[in-house]
Amino acid sequence: MEQIDKNRFHLQKMAVNYDKMCQLMVPGYDFLQNAVIDILKFENMEKIVLLDLGAGSGILIEKVLKEFPDSTCYYIDSSDEFMSVAKEKLQKYKDRVNYIKSDFCRNWESEITVKPTVITSMSAIHHLQTENKKKLYQKCYDVLEEGGWFFNIDEMKTVTEDAYLKNLYYWVHHAKEQKYIVSDDLSSPYEAWMEKFSNWKKRNLDNAHLPKQEGNDIHEPFLAQLDCLKEIGFTETDIFSKHLLWCLIGGKKSF
Ligand SMILES: C[S@@+](CC[C@H](N)C(=O)[O-])C[C@H]1O[C@@H](n2cnc3c(N)ncnc32)[C@H](O)[C@@H]1O
């Protein structure tokens, strides 16, 4: 069966609307990203070289560039459309950002010249099949500077299937509720988001019984993903925060 909305990340309108709406439409979006920033401040990291996987419109990268004035960033994404939105947003930071257009499964690491001290990702890695998630986590470990941190904020299954299903329905409820608070200037991006979101519902609720293909939302339990990080060699692995469907997991590459 043809995948529903397979090319959704390669549409300019989608990239522009995602940028405008994600902080409102993804429950806990800023809360979870800010948790990463807080951990980095607490860790007292000297000079941050960030690598953000599936960096989209560059919202997390901009937060890091602002909070840590000496930091530099690698932006990685396979979508030209998302990258063009990010380039406009991050223009003012000039050469503090290096852009790499690549699929996670390709050889993006060959373009890394300075080892990252922090690797992040949000709402991107869950599009990979289990084996490819593991391979990507391994690559992150290999590329990371010793003493560096890896964080993945992502849609994940939780400890029971019932609770996971409730989290999916909660997102549907949350998205509908935003209709009543969205400002007039965002009403058209809101409608566009809801149109795409109806496909998300088809994929994840109506057709939940169908086998998942690469590019779908392939939700996996956060506990299994933490085990995978531990097996690879990450230390201090933890679920640092959780809000409904979104988990912030990560670990450190010890010296
Ligand atoms: C839902 S958006 C999230 C963007 C951003 N991280 C955020 O949270 O605002 C997912 C992003 O991951 C990128 N992406 C998805 N699968 C990818 C893959 N296999 N390789 C590289 N980028 C991918 C998409 O192009 C898109 O920009």
C-alpha cells in the first residue's frame, strides 16, 4: 500500500507552516527543548558544538545559539524545503551554522570536521525502522566528542499499550482545542496543519494495524530505546523528561 503523505517533509508550504505552528500544536514542544538547554547549562559545558539531526526549521538550533554565544552548530536534514526555512531564520548567525543535507541513513558523518560535544534531535528519529534507529544511535556515539551528550526528544511508546493509545488520542484532542486560542494571523496555517494532521490520524489511529514502513511514525517504547543507548556504550542514560507522547531520552559518552 502507498504510504500516506510520504513526501510531507518535501513541501515548502509544510515547512513554513510547521515552523509557524509546532510550538502551539506539539504539546510540550518548548518545555522539552528548554529542558535540554537547562541540562546543558547545569553540565557547565564550555564550548558547545551542537549537531541537530532532523533540525527542521532550526528552532532548537536558534535556542542554543542564543543561550550559548560561543557555540557553533551542524544542521542536518534531508529536506531542502525545511532547510531553506532554517537558513532564513538563522541567517543572522552567519558562519556559526554548517548545513548538511543528508538522510540519516547516508554518510553525513563524513562532512563533520569538528567533533560535536552535543547531539540533539526532536521529532525526527521515530521515522526510522528499529534497525536504522540503532545504526543512527551508534553513529551518534562514534561521532560524539568524549564527555559529550546525546539527547533525543521524540514520539515514543510508553510502558503500556493503553497509555500509549491515550497519548495518541490526547494529541488529537490538543490539536482540536487550539482552534479556540489560535490568533487570527495563524488561522490559515492552523487549517493547513489540521489537514496534514488528518493524515497523521489515518496513519497512526485508523490504520494502526498496518505494517509500518520507513518514513512512517514508527513509535517504539522509550525503555527499549534506553536499553539500546546503554548497549552502545552511553552512560548516565535516562529519561530526563516526558510529556504525553514525547520523551526526552539521552546519555553521555564517557571519557
Ligand atoms: C517533524 S519535523 C521536526 C523538525 C524539528 N526537529 C523540530 O522539532 O521542530 C521532522 C524533520 O526531520 C526530517 N527528517 C525526517 N526523516 C529524516 C531522515 N531519514 N533523514 C534526515 N532528515 C529527516 C524532516 O525533513 C523534518 O525536517
